[in-house]
Amino acid sequence: MRRVSFLVVVLFSLASARAQNPDSSSKAKQKTEQHVKTNSLAPETDEGFYRNPEFGFTYHVRYGWVDRTKEMQPDATDPSKSKLLLAAFERPPEVLGDTVNSAVIITVESAASYPGLKTAADYTGPLTELTTSKGFKVTQEPYDFSGGAQQLVRSDFTKDLGKLIMYQSSLVLLHKGSLVLFTFIGGSEDEVEELIEKLAFLPSSKHR
């Protein structure tokens, strides 16, 4: 499952790194503030909302988060390959910190890349296999998840980072031959739930 592997590599690069000492933590905070001022998403404006009429959903990005969608977009001209729709982080991925770098990653790829795939649940097998190979543990087996106007499949994971636990939940949507993967990363279960709540689906009559 080559394309899922690419997505997982992107996701695991988000795991927060521990600061080596108080001074480095302070420098990281200063660097983060500089990045946020020049590359953040504004609240309650068009920049703060990601809208996708093709798949009928919107996502409200948290105030002050960093948008790295363009920078992390894979260099590929093949339309069958995975595409990064949104990559938003609490702080720039390259900046060290002593907390989990919470994030929202949304990708899409052609379901035709997976022969025999008929439902969103069929996608969770390879996703779970590759996620656990990176040190994550399954906390909840894949289950149906209602997105209002859409029905998705959800998988929950955790990863031990020493003094921290990283929580990850992935939602899979199969829509008109495309697989949309929504991944939410946070420092607690409650934070991940809050991130998921910012995802909204439009009624089917309002999108293609």
C-alpha cells in the first residue's frame, strides 16, 4: 500500500519532540511566535476555514495555527496519487516543543489504487497496519462514525512519547471513487474530540 505509506510518513513527522533544556524550549517558543505571525490562519475569516465543495465539507482551523499545506504537498503530477488538502499545526513542525504538536491533516486519493476496495472500512486495514508499525497502539477498533450528512469509519490510536501520550484519530470517507482521510492529532482524547467537532459536512444537495 504505497500511498498509505506516504501519508503515514507525513503524519508521524508531526510527533512532538522534547526540548533538550529550558533554554532550547524558550528559543523554540520565540521561534514559534515568529512563524505564527507570518504564517498563521486568521480566525473567523475565509483564511480560518477550509472549504471543499467537491467532497462537501468545511473545516474550521484553530486561531493561530500554522498552515503548511503548500509546503508539504507531494511533488507529483499523477492525478491518481494522493493529494494533501489541508495540513494545519499548532506550531511549525520544525520547531521543538515540550508538548504534542497538535495537527489536522486531510488527504485524498483515488480508491482505484486499491483493487477490491468497496467500502471505507476496507481502507482501515492497511492504514492500521502502517500506523501500528510506527509505534502506535490501537485503542479502538475501526467503527462507523456519523459525520452528519456523511457516514465515515473511524480508527483511534495512541503513541507513548515518554512523558507524553500522543492521541490520533483517523476518519475515512469514500465518496464517488475517492478516499478522503481526515487525521487529527492531539495531546489528549478531549483535544482530539474538539478538533473533530470543527469538521462539518454539507447536505448532499449542496455539493457535487
